[in-house]
Amino acid sequence: MSSSASLVREISACRLCAPRFALTATAHSPRPVAWFRPGARILIVGQAPGMQVHLQGRPFADRSGDRLRDWIGVPAETFYDRSRIAIVPMAFCFPGYDAKGSDLPPPPICARTWRERVMAELAPRLTLLVGGHAQRWHLGAAAKAGVTATVSGWRVHAPHIFPLPHPSWRNTAWLRRNPWFQAELLPELRAAVAALLREPDDPAG
């Protein structure tokens, strides 16, 4: 068994947050969603699975995923091809809802436990940082001004890294207020994704 396959099995069996999740409004059990293989040219770093992902066991298996796939210009069959696209959120489990029904943030213990090991298995040529949690971990001080400032400064990081807002439909108003995102950033992002996906596979990979 490859080291990456073994790591996926370890993550999938993780129950570190069981006591934490039992105290949330959803009182759910952990269900880590680990979706990566070495050799993937594109890495998508999100926040944490939502309820639909928790139920289905597939990343971005919800309306946010529909929007993200539209943003990058790929169909579902390509999006879910782990040999081409790795999807590694800042926490592998659905964190649950608070008493008001809002998503809880990804527990930091997940990144502390798994992130460096996962990143050591990957060598992406294009990384998409979806939301503030992903941007702060990967960009550090360059993301300290917040998501809007980080995404608006996307040219500093392109073409190898693209910071993105979360594709949640709650961010529709943000998209209206920032038309440059769809007019300027998305065409460059789609072109970068398409170029990588057009390249032939490495027979030695």
C-alpha cells in the first residue's frame, strides 16, 4: 500500500473530534472526507465539509460545489478525479452547527494533526485557496487583511495560487459588490485550470 493510501485510511478512521462534535447542535459523529492522491496537478483547499458533504462523503457535494465547478470551468467527472484534482480542506469533518444554525469553524486540531503530512504527499502546480481559513494557513501574513483584500490582490499570487471567496450562495451579495472577480479573476483561473488539464499524463507518474 502506498504511503498516501495509508494516510487516507488513517484520516478516514480519525475520531479525535468525537467529543467535540457530540456537544454541537447537530450532535453528529465524525466522518472525515479525505479526497487526494499524489500526482494531482490542482489542489483545492477549502474550509471544512458542510452537512451535505458529511451525508454523502464527497467534497463540495452541494450548491457551493456547483458554483465552484462553474468558477473553474470543469464538469463533475473531472472535479472528482483524484488523480487530477486533490481536495484538502482545513478540517476533514463537518464541524457542526452552533445554536443559531451557523457552520462552526474548522477545529484547529485537524490541521495540527494532519496537514503537514498531507501536504508532504502532494506537489500541486496550481492551488486554489477557498476562504479565509485556507488563505491564512497557506499565505500567512499575506492574508492578514481579510478575504476581500486577499482575493482582490490575486495577481500577486497567480498563476500558481488563486485565493477565492467561499462559493457559498450566502456570498452572492459579495459577488455583486465585487464584479472584478467574475470579469477579471475567473477568466484567468479557468485558463490556468484548462491548461493544466490539457497536458498529457506523465507515464512515470
